Amino acid sequence: MGRCTIALFSIGLSIAASCARAAPPENCTYKGIDLFGDVQVVDSFPDIRVEIVTSFPDLKVQTVESFPDTCGKWRFVDSFPDFKIQYVESFPDLKIQMVQSFPGVP
């Protein structure tokens, strides 16, 4: 997880908060890993720890059966993955939202 900063402004009593966390850049990679392709779910030693959310995701993911060749399209496999993920409920590397269409960086 990242660090959070909170700024209070006396004029209008506005509160601004920002939390720095690792989000995928526009080129759809995370630490050099392309966020599309063949994905294997593991219980330990993942490349990326992900949390499934329903709002404000870092990446929208669509499950496909073939051609996982664009950002956010994942094909789940049991062997020879492009990268491995582990589902977590806290301290994820990425927050993903499962979608039926329009995958990618929101």
C-alpha cells in the first residue's frame, strides 16, 4: 500500500485526501508485466496480488476464451501463464473489476 496525505483548507472547510498506490500506467503494464494474456491463479508466489472490486478499479478485466491480446483481456489457464495472480482482500498491487465488455484502464 502507499502513503496517504490529507490536506485541510480553512476556506470553505474543504478536505482533500490522496493515497498513492500502484496503478497501471496508460501502457497497460504493471512492473514490466503486460496486463493481458494467459493468467494463472495461485495461492502463493504471485507476480501480482489483485483484489476484485465493484467500483474505482485500477483495471477492468474481461475473461476471454481466445485472443487475450489487448489490455485487460485475460484467459485463465492452469499452466504456462504469462503471469500469475493471487486474490487478496487487503493490500493488493492492483484493484480489478470484472466486466463483460470494454476492458482496460478506466
